[in-house]
Amino acid sequence: MFTINRAIRVPLIVLILAFICGCTAQVPVSDRNGFKPHLNVDLQVTSATDAYHTNKFSIFLTQEDVPYRDAAQVQFEVWPEGNKDAVIKVDGKQSSSGLYTASYSFSEEGIYIVKGHVSTQEYQVMPSKRFAVGNKAVEELIAQEQASESEMDHTHAEHHH
């Protein structure tokens, strides 16, 4: 029968156990559908009723329905619609678990774009949204969105003849 010297047997067993444990430790993280968990980003804007009032921007981050609080950076870029050269950058601060906020006061009424920049170790996400400052701009934005929806409904209906 084959015998192994005790001085070789113990390190060999340790090596085999390390190999087996190392192989099983490489289990990929995935959800119940087999997908890697993704980051959900909810960008919200509170519109000011007129200029010189403060707008609040917020981004709520979740991963698998749990607040995600490990963002490396959250920043909001804001500019008047049609004039990206006038961009303003405002850093977001974590105000609670997964919630990052910033505020800015606008000196002019109008329609604006806000783009959130979220950077984590694994993700870079940049949602954007249109919003209005001032009552006249709110009415204009509503009219534009209704016209856009009407146009989409009309285009969709044409494809089903």
C-alpha cells in the first residue's frame, strides 16, 4: 500500500482544502432571475413657483430595494433648456440612507434640465429631467409635455392600421 510521509501529508491536506474552499468561494452574486443586482436611481425635483426661490434636487439610490449609501460622488448639473453652456454644478450631500440632496436658487424663470451624476465603485449613472421655475414656465412645460404625449399617441395609432 502507498504511504505518504507525515511531513508531506499535512501540507498536502491543507493545500487540497485550500483549493476546494477557493473554488467554492467564487460564487457570483445575482438576483433570483440570475441577473447581477443593479442600482435604482430616482431623481426628483421640487419646482419653485417663481425665480429667487430655492429648488431642491434629490436622488434616492436603492439596490435590491435596500437604500444604497456608498456612492462615491453625487452631483447635479443644471442648465436652462437649450443653453448647456450655462451649466451650474452642485454637489449632492447624503441626507439619509440612500438619499442625496442639493438646493439651488434660480434668478430667472424658465424651463431647465437637471442631470444627476452618480458614481459608485461599480456604476456610473446619469439620469436627467426637465423642470420649470415660475408659473409661466410651468404652464409652458405642461403644454409641451401634453403636445409630446399627443404626438406619441398619434404616431402609435398610425402603426396599427
